[in-house]
Amino acid sequence: MRLTDLLHPHLDGVTTVVDATAGGGLRLDRYVHLPPGVRLSTHEQPIGPGQLVLLSYGPDPKLHGDEAACLAVLQRMRPGGRGLILFGHDGLELPYHRLLDHLVTHRCQVLRASALGYTRLHAGAVFACTEELLPLHDWFGRPVPSDGLATQLRVVGEYVLADFASRALRARTLDLERTAEETARALEAARDGGTAEHLAAVTREKAQLDSALRGARDRVALLEARVAMLDGSTSLRAGRALVAAARSPGRGMVRLPRELYGMWRGRGRGTAARPAAVPQTREADAAVPDGRLHLAHRGFSSAPRDRLVIAGVLGDSTAEDFAAYAVVNRLLPHDGRLLVERTDPDALVVQLSACSDAIGPWSLTGTGLAPDLDRSLAELVGQAEALGRKSVLWRDAPTSGAPGLAHLAWDAVIDGDTGVRLSGLDPVADGREGLWEAFRHAGTRVRLSRLARLVGAPDPLDRRRVAVLASPRDDSDIARLTDQMLRQVHRPAEVVVPDPAGAALDELTAAGVAVHAGEPTAPWVADWTDLSVDRPDTLLLDLMCAQEYSGADAVGHTPADDDYAFVPDLRPALVRRSLFLAGTSADTWFRKGHRLFAVRGKEIA
């Protein structure tokens, strides 16, 4: 919620808003956007009818003020005066009990409390100084009719029960904090003793040695195969015969023609020249210089790692969906360990349904019916641990389908499906609201974002960031731009204006929206220069849904009101950053191969 949403419903009859935080580090004059007829003042006189005072209280006294400053303001309250106190504390840490007695002492009734969506102001409460109980307000700030004794009984009953519940919650919180402190002390003691670090180091060293040992065994086996192949080759046999003849010229020169003739007679019999103890597969491996015959179908490329990289035991459809938003290397039982080592993924992801399905390379893994697959998967988990990467079990199916997976040392477990791709939905059947829901909550990109946060990798949702281009000319434009930006369901990441210092957009900055001049840095750019247009709160959401559904380079509107269709020409509303910075005319985009996708123009009212 914005500060204006909390403040404006309580400005009825108010002509002056007194800013009692002007001496601190907050500049609330850029947040309130007062309507005509209400002026902002900083006087230190008593607060009476027709006046509302702004005060703050938080963990940083230099920024928010302290308890003494709040008490000094409450002493100025007179019947009919109102106030809005802003808290810099999080909702769960709100120290309202420190001010509640002061409010009661000065006959102040709290009318409404709400959370605020700013980085330094997290909550606010509206109160009024009164001689009698005032009607309460609902969530929208509308007065609820008072019924005398019934209202008082409700307030008292809710106070007692809420206090009881909060005391239990506070006690539980204190217990958890005490337990956390004891655990931290125990871990610190273990670190001091070196036990935990030594155990972790030994575990990592063991995993690395196991990996090195497996690699050495593979190389030894390859060398043995090469030696066996050479030992049975005609060239080596001929060389041995010549050396034997040279050492013993008397008998060797007599036998040499006979031996060479025998080799010539058996040159076409490949099996006769190969020792029986050498497997056929070893000779095939020896034909490859470094033994990577199983990687002949894989391609590797070197590029900046700006996307999530996954090495996965995945189903076909899941791998295809993940590959749209991340780099996916599917692991097979025969090449998984080497692929993990060579690609150095951000995470090893094992999808439970890929192991419990009836078909697939990893079918029956974790069921006890395929011990070789269980061993291969355990080696993959150990290899990821040796590389310092996290292993994640994606539990998208019942655990009973592969109960053996629960015994592996997973770093994290994700429960739930792998999401849906917007390109696989039907805008007609699912509706615009269905696309919005998938985009915000049920999409594959959203699921991968959770995985990226777990492993500390680039967040796929960063690809949805939007930069808005605007040119506010006066305070009215600034207020309108701020209101439209903060009301967007898909909030922009940055606002680009010609002069950030001249435009008082502090509320956008406080709400986490970057404000700067120059070129946009977000992947997508939206034109917002015409502030006279009334844009719906779902505009950016609808444009981004259309882009992710179509994969287009530009999304916009056509005079014919084309909806969810590729078109040769449009009025761009959302453009890919690289295309925007190219500076070419929109009329040439289609001829140059760029994809243009249209949504209904009437979405802009």
C-alpha cells in the first residue's frame, strides 16, 4: 500500500497536514500528494480540528525519530485532531506497545493500521484525538457504523483475545530465538574445535578423491584396451619377428619368411589378431583420442554465465520447458558424471517423476529394482558436492514412486509441479486472467526463480524487468506518473527521466523503483511519455504476458484492434532493449525480421 492510500481516506474535513518529521531524514512532502484545498505545514502548535500530523518512529533514530519525539507530538494533540504515525519496523517487529499507553493517555484512538510498500517505511497507523469512541474503519478506510455498547464489547473482546494470541506468538518467537542462539553457539564451538570444519573438509576431500580415482580407473582401462589392441596388431607381431631374427640370425632368418607369410595369410581375420580377453567396446573406445565417444553428440560453448545453468535428470517435457528460460544439460546414466564435471552447473536437479515413470533412461531409479541406476545417481550427487554445487530434488510426484531417493544427501527439496509455459496456453480457452495467473504464480519461469534463489544463480525473473520512459513536466505529472507506476500489477524495475534530480520521484525510489537518466538497463522498454493517457493497472502485466506467450521483439496495438496475433505493423508499447537502442524506425522492424505481436488497443482507456 502507498502512503496516499492510507492517508487520503482520512482527510475529510482536514485543511492542514503538519509534517512533524521535517527535522529527520525523511521527506514526506514527496509522498503525500495532497489534494487541492489541503496544505502542508511544519508548525509546532497544538493539533486540533481540521489538522492532521505526520510523525514517524523506527529503528534508526536519525532517520525515523525516537519514542521521545513521538511523545512530544502526542502532547500537542487536542480533541478533533488526527495523526498518522509511520513505522520503520517490520510488521512482526512492530513495537506498538511502547506507544499504546501514550496514545491512551492523550485520548487518541487508533482508527486503521496497514503495511506500506517502501524500503524504509513498513507500516502506518491513523489515529484521532477524541472525547468519545469513534466509529471503526474497514480495510478500505470507510467508517463502520457504531452500535454503542456492542462496538465497545467487540473492541474489548478482540483486544483480550488478540493480546492472548500475540503473547503466545511472542513467547514462541523468544523460544526460537533462544534455540537459534544456542545452536549458533554450539556451531561456533564446533568450529573452534575444528571438528565441523575437519569433517566437512574430509568429506569434500573424499568426494574429490573418489572422482579422481574413477577418472584414473577409466584412463587405466583405456590404456589397457590400447595395449591389448597393439599387442594383437600385425605391425607389432612383425616387429617382434624381425627383432627375434636379428638376435638369432641362424635360426631366426630361417623362420622369418614362414612367420611373415602366416601373418599375411591371416591379415583379413580381424578376430584372430585380437586377444579373446579384450571386450569389443574397449577397441571402440580406443578409436577415440581421449575416450569421449559418448560425448560425440554433445556440444559445448563458452559464454558469459548470465542464465541459470542446470544439469538435470528430467523428463522430456520438463527439459523442454526449462530450456526456454535456462541452460539445461540433460544427464544420462552413462555420461552424467562427466557432463556434470565439464559443465559445472549451478545446480544438479533430479525430477522425481523422471525416475518413477515407466519409460525413460532413469526409469526405476530409487525403486530398488535398478541398483546400477541408483549407484549412478548417487555418484552424480557426490560429484556435485565435490564441485561445491547444490543437489536439488524436485518432488513433483508422490514419494512412494521412488522411495530410495529420500536417502540421498539433497541440499534442498522443492515440492510442487514444474509450472507451465505461457506459450503452451490458449488465450481464448484460458482467458486473459488465466495468462496473468500463470505469468505471476504458476509459470515455469516462476518455478525456476525459486530454484535460482536456492542455489544463488541468476534469477530468470530478471528477464521480465521493464524500464519506463517518461518526461514529467510539473508536480501534477510527477504525481500522476508515481501513481501509475506504483499501481501497476507488474511494477517496472526502473523509470528513465531526463532530469532525476529535478523530478521529485522519491516515492518511487522508496518503493524500490530505480530512477535515473540515460539509457535504460532493463531488458524491456515501455514508452510512458504521454502522461495524459489513462492506463489500466494491468497494462504492463498484459504486455509482458503477450511477449512471453509469443516470444516477440515488440508488443503493441494496431488500429484494427488485433488481439494476440502476429502483425506486420503496430504502435509499439513494449520493445526489446536491444531493438530500442538500435534506433531504427518501427516501420522497418518487420522487414528486418523482427517479430511484432499485437494486443487489443482498447486496453488503454
